[in-house]
Amino acid sequence: MHEVGLVVGVAIAGAVGAPARFLIERVIRTRWPADWPWGTFLVNVSGSLALGLVVGIVLAQGVDADVRTVVGTGFLGAYTTFSAYAYETVRVGTVPRRGLAAGYALGSVAASVLAAVLGLVIAGAW
Amino acid sequence: MTPTRRALVLVSVGGALGALARYGLLRAFPVGAGTFPTTTFVINVVGAFVLTVLLEWLVRRGTPEHWLRVFVGIGVLGAFTTFSTFATELALLWRDHERSTAIAYAVASVVVGVLAVHLGLLVTGWRRATPLPDEGES
């Protein structure tokens, strides 16, 4: 794909991925209020599974690398987020609930990496 | 425009800007396979710091629901930073038997990310007594 096409593709994908995160996070937070930030957690885990799949089909199935750029870097990169994850980790632990903070910090990483591995396995790239 | 529609437009425009900035940095500073993903690491840590400064500053000035929270916090910084790339880079490092690099990347991202938030709280004059915002942050 032409350079300009990739830039436009990433911009459009980012413009869709970020509001998708915003809506899902808000629906989960309002429907199932909890101390654990389930919204960000589920967005990050589902996005990691999807990116594992996308990267996997590009690596193993010969799919064009531009798909990884637009869908992976653009959409899934914007859909998932690290800044809110780090902020929530510290904030849920402010009222001394260090266990919850540590569980969220490590649980997000563990679940997301396992999801990414699962995506790579399904795509035949493991 | 309804408040929700307005928020969606702000998050959408911010998301496009954040994704483009991350894409540009990844193009300018590509990371080779099997090496420490410095670019994503720096993007995530810097984004965590800036988000904290923004949110705490808005809480302190009494406008936690300011449009900048939605546009910059959820849109630009939410899209600029990424968890899926972080997780997939970790998985690929592990797959390619770069296990010590994978562990270093995971530990550094979590520890430095949390430290960046604490630094953000420090520079905005946060005290332990500060109540949590009413609404969780996305």
C-alpha cells in the first residue's frame, strides 16, 4: 500500500479503535460497577488476543504486512491502552489495597500475554 | 449534539492523532525482532506520566469531567499508548527464546509505568488524602 494510504488507514483505524474502547469500558463500568477496572482489563485482553491473531496470520499465512499496520498498529493499538492501565493500578491501590493493585497490574499482563500467545497459536505462528 | 455523541467525536479525533503519533514513532525508531522494544516502552511510560498529570490537574482544579479528559486522556493518550502491542511483543520474544529480554521488558514496563504515574502524582502535588474521582478512568 502507498505510504499515504497507510497513514490514512492508521488514522481512520485509530479513530474507530479509541471510541470502541471508550464505549465498551463505559458500558462495563456502569453495568457491573466494581473496584477492579474490568473495562480496561477486558479491552486489553481482547485486543491482545486479536493482535496475536493478526500478527500470526501475517507471519505464518503470508497475509500482507499492511494489514498488521492498519488493523494492528491503528485499530488494536488505539483500542487497547497502557496509560489508563498504569493510572488505574496506582489509583485502585491508594486506599491501602495493595493486593488489588498488584493483582490488577500482574493479572492484566499475564492474561494479555496468554491471549496474544493464543492468537499466535490459532494463526499457526507459534 | 448529545453529550455522548460529542464525547465520541472527541475520542475519535484524539484516537486518530494518538495512533498516528505512535505509528510515526515506530516508523522513525523501528525495533528489530528479538530485541528490547524500546519504542513501545517509551511511548507507554511517557503516556502514563502525561495522563496522570492531566487527570490529577483536572481533579485539583475541580473539573474532572472537562472535555480535555475525554479528548486528550481517553482519546489521544489512550490511543498513543498500547497494551496489545506490548503483550504481542512479549509473546514473540518468548516464542523466539529471548526469554530474559521478555522478562526484562515485562518487569520494566510495569515498574517504570507505575513509577511514571507516581511521578505524575508528585508533580501535581497529590496527597494521600485526595479522594478518588467519582468515575473510574477509562
